[in-house]
Amino acid sequence: MDSGSEVASQHVASLPTSGDADAALVRLAKNGDPAAQSQLIQQWSIRILATCRAHIRDRQAAEDATQETLLRGFRAIHSLQDEMSFGGWLRGIAQNVCRDWLRKQQRRDGLIHEERCDILTDHRHDPAEAELNQQEKLRQLALAISDLPTPQQEVLNLFYFDEMSYDDIAALLQVARSTVNTRLATARESLRKALTTLEREQ
Amino acid sequence: MSPNQSPHSNPIDCETAQRLIATSLDDLLSPMATDELSYHLAECAACRGYQQALSDTDELLASFGREQQYIANSIAESVAAELHSNSAVSELANGNASSHQHHPTRRGSLSVLLVVASTLMMALVALWIAANPDNSTEVVNVPEAVPSEAHETIAHINAATGPVFVRNDPSADWQEVALLETLGCSSGTSIRTGEASLCEVETESGGIVRLNRGCVVTFRENNSVSVESGEIYCVSSDSMPIEICTPSGAVQSPAPAITDMPIFCCPTSSACSVKTETSPTPAWAEVACSQGTVRIAAGANESQLTPGMSLIVSDGEIRPGNADDALLKTRWYLPLLALGRPEHKVEVDQRVNALLSRIGFAKASFLYEDQIRELGETGAWPLLHMLSDPDMKQVPQRHVAARLLEEMATPAMAKQLLSLIDDSEPMVRQSIAVALHRLLDGPEMFDRTWWAGDASPERDRVQEFWQQKITRRE
């Protein structure tokens, strides 16, 4: 990281709370501070990836959508009025990008289930290594997650990708803390069932 | 407490227990609930199984989350690079006299270059080659009229992967160099690489200039190099910058006035690549920074590049360059690193580590993987060191390193590989076994999946066979 980022970190370190720190960082980024922009991009890329993966099954397309969201967001950051609402605003852009992609995909293929084929092709592997090792389990997990309802996936992804707290997830998604709790518990339980069944079939 | 349970037997039922187990994953249980759950678990095998399965799922999710973090980081890097490269361009698009005020030293270095360049126009400088009487291969002719002592050596060729040609006069014929180590370049020496060869030149101040295939450059005093055509990669030393220019209409057509020549300055401890293309017209040059800060001056425009940024200069205009990362942009010089020269060891290690960190997490992972293969034996050693490093715990990278060693490991690595055969990762053990099977030629009875699980008699027999082969060889 260059010295500019250190300057941005110093700005942030002197601020009292994380919410204020985020807003201060957003203000710097709005003024074109490249270090502040880099720091925000670094911080938010994982959360936007969490949202995009929840909306789009195709892994590659979700990564592209994440990139597109961040580029669109940071190019338009000067138009953001309330610095405190940066997260929700960026997530809104992500949802729009994902919706656009899904619409185009439906027009192109007509069939949603082809996305499922993408995932399977993507994770094809050498049959000689088919035993239930870590990589294989991760592949199955990715498949099982993509079968969960989108709201559950998003909570699950935010919790595990970025280790966000229940409260932070609730604030970002604008839902009650208990909703986050329920979605996460239901998602875990569904995954446990899916993985246990797969293990028995092996 | 469940109404149908006696307080002296199990105080909670399975449904409640499983709900508590789910909550306990996030450490949110009260002390009382923890006690109740422990009591229930001690007596209920089904719930213990449930707890194990849920905790396995949780661990797997955490591991999946870590993989996603790598991907997100890689996306963040490319987004930041693209945003900042665009903002640099828009700054230039508004370029005016004020931009010059930000870089007061830029004018100074331009003046230096002008003096050097005009001197070059007038003086034809000779090339000196120390002829080796024992070597029958053709060497470069040394013009008799110009004694070699008259010309200070400003650079020398370190290494090349094929034919390299030199000349000391733009109108003279190119001469193939046979003895690289004896070639000293003086100011005005031009070097050309063949259609399939690369070469590395070191300046007297310790700067490195690598020439891609079919490249022509001319070296001058003051660590200045002009790229006539093709692509170079420069690393300046920590004591002296390198100045790069692209004269002879290589970037603008018709040929620009000398004051309009694009100049790329690679300050101390910086690295950049410069690529010139004459088609399609107008000709253009792309400069990409991979270390430190690189400055550009083209006509009235100036800009600074930081690592990951790339700009294209054409007809005095500057626009964003291609978004490939530095590892892809500089892939062409890997055959030079593959020569295995000791001074490249640290660079090869860093390169392999950087490549490994992208494999599996970048969109075009196979490109990074291929780059490691291109390094051949030189690239295999860092992979082996990484696997042997007890502090290196990143599972996906260890898997990739082991998989690459299946095909890249060399016989000299057999002993160290055998010491890794009991690695904690099943996939690593299997790959090491495949590598040893290939290197030590057997035994006939072999199945990689023996190393997927716990030790077995078959596995012990094969390892014993390898151990004996290695001992005999020593």
C-alpha cells in the first residue's frame, strides 16, 4: 500500500466510532482521495461479493457483477448525499447490477436451469480425486448454498465472508436482528442436511 | 424445562437441545443453557452427532468464506487500479500549465535528455568487444579508428535466451554477439534481440533493462535508454533513476519535434514496462508501472503512475492502458528468470508466491499457473520451499503448489519431497506421492489414493522403496 493509504488510515484512526469513521472515509473518497477510495473498495468488495453471489448462481458472473458494482459506485460516489448510508446505497447498486445480469441471462438462454449447469461445469474435477476431501466438500457446499433462498444466502455470505456481526448485517439489510438470526440458523440447518445427505451417498 | 421431562433425568428434549446447539455456534448461550445442553449431550448420542455435523458445516463455511476473501481482494485490487488509472487520465485531460507546477523537476530532466539526445545526433559512438582468441564464433567487429579506452562502459549484457545483435551506428549492419559476458555498452550502443530471444542488460548503476523479442534499444549516458521498437522492462537501482524515451517517430507520426517526445522516468527503486507499437497508426506506447512511481511526459501532458496502473501515449495524447495486471504484462520475460541465474533467485521466489496467491482466486487462474510452469526447475524450488515452510498454512495455495510439483519437481528434490509425504493435507500427500513416483520410477504397484487417508501397509511399502532408492543414489 502506498503512503497515501497511510494518510487515509490516520484520518480514520483519529475518529471516535466505526460509523463515523466510515462516513469520514466516504467523505474523503467523495473528494477524490485515492487512498480513501482504495480502503473503501477493499472493505466493501467482500460484502458486495456476498450480495452478488446470493443473487447470481454463476460464480464467475457474480464476481463480474461485484467488479461492475464497485466501479459504478465509486464513479458515481460524488452523487451520494448521505455519507452514513453508503453501504445501503452500494448494495442497492449491486442489486440493480445483478437484476440486469439475470434479465440478460434469461433473454439469452430462456432457461434458468442452465446456470446450474455452469456451476457444475465450473467445479468439474478429476474423478481420481473424488474422495470427500476439503476441496470436494467446498464444491458441494457452494452448490448447496446456491440452492438456498436469496435472503438466507445473503445473510450467510455476509456472516462468513466478512465475519460481520448480527447487528451490522441487520443494519445493512435493514431487517431486525432476530431476522438475521433466524435466516442464519435456517441456512446452516439446510446446509447441514444437504451435506449429511451427500456424505451418506458417497 | 420441558414439561414432560423430570428435573432429575434429562431436563431438555432433543428439539430444544438442537436449537441451543445452533445458538452455541455464535457463543450466545447463557451459563444455565450451557449446563442444560451439556447434560443433554452427555446422554444423547443423536444430538452429539447433530452437534458434530453442525460444527463441521460451520467450519466448512468459515473456510469457504476465507476463499471468498481472496477473490474479493483480487477484485478490489483491479477496481482500485482501474479507477485510479482513469482519474490519472482525467487529470491529464484537464492538463494545463498548472499540472507542470506539480512536478517542477520534470522540466529539469527533460533538459538533460535534450542535451544527451542532441549530442547523440552528432556523435557516432563505437562499440567495444573484448575478442576471445579461443572462441571461433563470430564476434562483433571493433572499428579500429576508435580505441575502446575512449568510451566509458555504461552497461553490459547479463544474460540472453538466444541471439542478440549490436551496432554502434544507426546506418551500420547489425552484428551478432557471441560472448555476452564480454560485451560492454558505451553511450550510443544499440542492442537488438532476435525474433525468439530475450536479453537482460545491467547498467553500471545497477539498473536492469530487459528486452522482449524483436526489440531495439539504444543506451545513452545518464542511465537513459531509448526504445526504438518492441518492449522493455526496467527496474531502476536504489541510487539512480532510469529515463526511457521513444524517439524516431516510434510513438508519433510524423516524427515529433524532439521536445514532444514522450518520456517515461523510472525513478529510484521503481519498475515499469514500456511497449511500443507502430500499427495500427498512429503508433503508440504503453507504459505500466509495477513498482514505485513512474512519471510520464508527453507533449504538454504529464502524469504519474503507481503500481498496477497503465497508460497509453499516442500522438501526444494519454489514455488508459490495458487492465492486465503486472504479472500478466511481464510474463514475456519469464524465460530469462528460468535461466536460473543466482541474482534472480529472490525475484523468482517473489514471483512464484505472487502467482500462487492468485491461482484459484483470479478469473484467469490458468494463466498464472502456466507462468509458474514456464519457470521450469527454477520455479519448482520456491514451490517446494513454500510447502516445507511450517508458517505457510494457506491450504488452497499449498494444494496448488503440490499439484504443480507433480509435474515440475526434479530428481534433486526427491529427498525433500519424501520428508513431506506425511503432510497433514491429504491432497498435498497425494501430489507428493505422484511426484516421487515419477522421479524415482516406481514401484509398479502404486495408487495415489493410498495417501488420501491414514497410513496403510501398501503406503509404507512404497515409501520404503523410495527411501532405499534415495539412499542408494546418495
